[in-house]
Amino acid sequence: MTTVKPLPAHGTTARGYGSPGRRARCNCTPCRTARNRHQKQIRINRELGRSPFTSPAKAQAHLHELHQTMGWDTLTAATGVWFSNLIAIYNGQRKKIRHETEAKILAVTAPAKGEPGQYLDATGSTRRIQALSCIGHSYSTLAAAFETSLNRILSIANGRQPTIRRALADRITAMYPQLAATPPARDKFTSRTRNVAREKGWRDPQWWEDYGHIDDPAFDPDTADRVLNFHERAKLRREEIEHLAWCGHTPEQILDRLNGEVSISTVRQIVQEWRTGQKRDRKQVAA
């Protein structure tokens, strides 16, 4: 459906000058007065050395702030500036803008809560779905938990959807801690989902809890993995085992979750130390 922008009111410069190819100029008395007044102001500004244009820096910065909680349709309506012009300013494609345009943009105040329909970067949602897949939550289970379609979950998980609506992103963020701490029901889909996730190199919830930055598109998990030495990996593995024990997993379940990367005796020992709060003396054991 094509949206037709209403005509400007009589007595405004927009109605008085018209728009080439779209609407003719209006020659009624209020519009002629507005046109003459504008031309007089142009002559005065020229004589005083005033430029009708200004740097778009302030407007661009404010647009970036507004767009965190407002969609483009809302911004267009709130500022009264054409969508194409807002996009050009937002992307830094304008070298100068009119003072009136800057004033319209700066006059808009960002709402405290973002619009549900606004599109956001999907990085955090993608990583959360991937992490839950690593511990065996099937795509159909996640689709039901996040109140969306199975195809949508698959598209987000595989990085085919760079942006998602705020409402869905908020549901994923809200449900993620609960699902990350809840072991999925063991069935054929659990092992299949977990194996596919590990083959793709996705990180599990414990990995993201250790590193953070789950919502940061600039954070590279591969780089973070490469800088770990043996002792750092051992420390993270211990923390992962303790976290899984805290979630109620048995040593055998933890070993299965770790894909056999450590021995069952090591898992049992770490779980025992976590429960008692006392670490064994490795030198005494070795002697």
C-alpha cells in the first residue's frame, strides 16, 4: 500500500513553493506572504553572511540515539523529515543540512521503552539460540518457548537473519537464563541438536557466561578461544563442571555434556570439591 503524504498547510513555505514534479505552488494570499517572507529572510541572511546550512553531526548523533528505541516510521512521523533524508543523515551521507531539519530532529525525545516492532541487531539472539542448542534444546522446543515459528528459529540460529524485532529479541533474552539452567528432556532430538551445534563450533551458555559480550557484534569468539593457554582452559572447564553440578546434573550427565573431554574421575573429584568446599592436596596425593 502506498502512503500519500498530506499537503502542507496554507501559509507555509512548503505549500507556497510547491514541489517540482509532485505538486504545484500555491498562489493564495497566505502562501504568497510566506514565500515573500522566506525570500526576504534569505536576502538578509546572505547580506549578514549567515548560511542556511549547518553540520549534520549533532543531528546524526541524536538520530543514532533515537533509533535505539524508535523505528523509522515513528521517527519520520515525529520529526516531519522525509524517510530518505533521515537515512542519509543517519548514515553520514549528508555533508550539510538545513537548520530547520536539525531543529526538527533535535526536538524529538527518545522514549524510555523501545517499540516492540523495531528491528534490532540479531547477534545476541543468534548466540543465545546457538548456546541453547549446544546443551540439547531442540529448535521446536525453542520455537515454543520464544513464541515464534520453527523456521524463524532456524533462520536466526544459522545467521540468515541479521535483524529481528525487539519483541522477539526481548522474549529470547528473558527466557534464556531459565533454559540455560534447565537440562532438556533426553530424546533423539537432544543428542542430534547438540551434535550439530558442536560440529558448527557454536558456544554453550557456560562459555558465554565466562566470556560475556554475548550481545557485542564486535566480539570474536574464535579469537577469544585462540588466546587461552592450558591453565586458562582448565580453569574454565572446572567452572563449567561446577556450574553444571549447581544446576543439578550428576557427574555422568556432566561427562556427557562435556563430550568426554575429561575423565569421569576428574569430574567426580571436582564435583566433590565443590560440594564440600575443600580442594584436595595434589602434592600429598602424588606422594
